[in-house]
Amino acid sequence: MIWNEAERLPRKELEKLQLERLKKIVEWVYNRVPFYRKKFDEAGVKPEDIKHLQDIQKLPFTTKDDLRDNYPFGMFAVDLEDVVRVHASSGTTGKPTVVGYTKNDIELWAEVMARTLAAAGVTKKDIVQNAYGYGLFTGGLGVHYGAEKLGATVVPMSGGNTQKQVMLMKDFGSTVLACTPSYSLNIYEVAKEMGVDIKELPLRVGVFGAEPWSENMRREIESKMGIDAIDIYGLSEIIGPGVASECIEAKEGLHVFENHFLVEIINPETGEVLPYGEKGELVFTTLTKEAFPLIRYRTRDISWLNPEPCKCGRTTVRMARVTGRTDDMLIIRGVNVFPSQIEHILLEYEGLSPHYLIIVDRKGALDTMEIQIEVTEEIFSDEIKKLEWLAKKIENDIKDLIGVSAEVKLVEPKTIERSMGKAKRVIDKRKI
Ligand code: DLL
């Protein structure tokens, strides 16, 4: 369902709107945020230099380090008294990244989240079980406000308490599950242990995001749970969830909400803007946010853009699912490896579960990679020889397809830690 006509504007009209908004936001930050004034001055660019959309390329990028340097509120473009909410993303090192919202920003966020849910086929008749974490993380409250705006019934479960998730899903007849893809599988397994088959429940759609997942993972979730699994994308810095999302009609790329977020793809090494279709780092500019506008924010997420109109009727550009980040790319003996590539290979096999862990280490001068993957009960009770053969076969596939040798260890069911939110797939002991 199309929630807002902005989603199917003719491109010319959309670009006109984007240019108007870009001019305004550039002026807004130049006049209100010392950080931007300084950066624009250093780059020799003034707000009035923005005459065409392409002129955005004259503006400098903003990075995570810039946000850290201005911790906690230094990048806010309004007085703190006009900020009605803050969120923060944890980050792996040091201080969190803090973001702020005015009343209008919260309304905007509810709007893009209502669109996200509508694109996933959710309507006011649905019961949305929201198992994204509530709190500083943007997932919980983001989905919450969007679902309410849509008029659906929200069950604000937050993450964790998995048995209760199953009980309420069954008792309330939840039709939509919102959580990370890895947590959905955790819920599925606990349900099974409790003797509940999710396939038999009214659940019909999952809105999954906040971590990378592969097409094979989608297939696995859809067939196990008997639902449509929809990929939703966003990041706290830009707004939270609600930056881009798939439509249930096509499930072929995520529609970027371009009337609010201007998207570019750049070469992460040179910063050069790449044409449609080429893979690179996603860069977003917020066009309408008040408290925490961002200009050309480097996400470190890797994707590519497809401008073809979609069969669902939306005219917005679609981004390919994010399969990795420039900073979670592993370099193993000089070869670039993304955990999602490994996931894709693992899930080609019958009898392997979607629970795996990649352990990277260094022995002498050599990087080593061990992949632990759980097998199903049936496979686990097979003879050792068969298991060894299977592990060898996966090792060969990884060598052939990614070009790096790994040691594959098939482990007992339920030995790899389950996640309630973003799954931890990699332990890199080299950094410690
Ligand atoms: O994860 C916002 C969110 C909440 C998105 C709920 C979707 C659903 P952060 O904690 O700031 O915000 O983390 C943002 O998570 O830069 C990506 O690397 C990753 N990410 C988010 N969605 C996806 C996705 C939220 N669908 C970071 N696929 C982003 C792959 C994703 N990675």
C-alpha cells in the first residue's frame, strides 16, 4: 500500500522538491551549527552556491568522527529546549553517538515509519508485535510511533523475554513481527521448544532490519515461519529505522524515502560519487530534519542504487540490501571477506542452521579463520565421517567462491549464543 503520494512523484518533480529542501537545509546548518560553518568555509562553499542538485558534491562529507568530536549535543541545530527526545547508538568503542529530535522530527519519523510498515503490507487491522529494543536504540520507538500512526495495534514487547513473546504472539494473534532477523529465528526456536508452530499462527509479515542478512536467510525465515520477511533499513544518525524499506509486492531493493533523505553512493577510498548501479558506500543528507540535520553523512554501509520504477508503483530510487559495512569487512590474508558472503554460502546447505560464528585470529604472521556452524539434530546424529565430509565440502566452497581458506567446525545444536537484538557474528581476536 502506498502511504504517501510523495512515493510516486514523477522524478522531475521529486528532484525539484529535493533541490528546494537541500538549499534550505544547507542554509539552516550554516547559520546554526558552528561545525558546518567552519567546514563549509574551509571548503570555500556558501549556501548560495547550491543551485542544482549536483552542487551537493561541493559540500564536504560528515563522518562518525565528526559526531564523536562534537559529543554529546554539539551538532544540534536547535536549542536544547526545542529537543523533545534523544537517542543514541552504542557503537563498539568509546562514547555513543547522540542524536536529537524536535516535535516536528518525531512527526516526520512517525510518517516515514508508517510508510515503511505500509510498504510491508501492514494496515490498521494488524497487530504489530514490536520486539525491537525500546530505549536509546531507535528500533523500538521508531516502529512504535509508525505503527500507531498507521492505526495498527501495537504490542510494545521490546526485545528479550522470548517465551513471553511466543505466548503473546499466540494469545493475541499477532500478525506482524518487528525485530532483527536473527532474533526472529530465536523466537522461532523457543516457540518450537514450547510446542508452538509459528506457521500455524496468524503471523503473516516480519519487518526485519538493524543488521545485515542474506537472501538465503530470508528464504529460511519465510519457509520456517510461513511469513513474508521484509527488509527495513535505517540508522540513528539519519533518523533511525525509516530511511528505506522494501515493498511486499517486489521485495527487490529498498525504496529510499527520497523526499526526506537524499542518497548518494561514493567510492569509499576516493570519495568520488558513483553512477547508479555501481557498488559503494551509502551517503545520506537529511532534507527536512530540524534538530539533527546531517549533510553528506558517510554511513560505511555498502550498497548500490537502482532508479528503475518498481512494479509497486513507487518511483523512488531503490537501494540494494546492505550486505556489509566498510568497517566490518574482514581482511583475511589480504582477501576482503564480508560475513554476509559466508552466511550466504552456509545457508545453501540442507541441515545447517542459520546460527554461526566467525572467529578470526593470527598464528605467527598468518591470519586464520574458523567458522563454527550449528547443524540440525538429524545431521548431528549422523556418523562422524559424514560430518567431516560436509565440513570439507563447505571449506572448499568458501575457498572457491571467496578465495580464502577457513576451518569449518560443525557444532552441536544450541551451542552458539542467540541474540535478542543485533547478532554478533564475528570475533576478531587479532585486534585484542
Ligand atoms: O539499527 C536502526 C534500525 C532499527 C534499522 C530497526 C532497522 C530496524 P543503528 O543502531 O544506528 O540504527 O545501526 C545502524 O545498522 O548503518 C547498518 O550498518 C545496520 N543496518 C540497519 N538496518 C539494516 C538492514 C538501526 N536492513 C546500522 N540491513 C546501519 C543491513 C542494517 N544492515
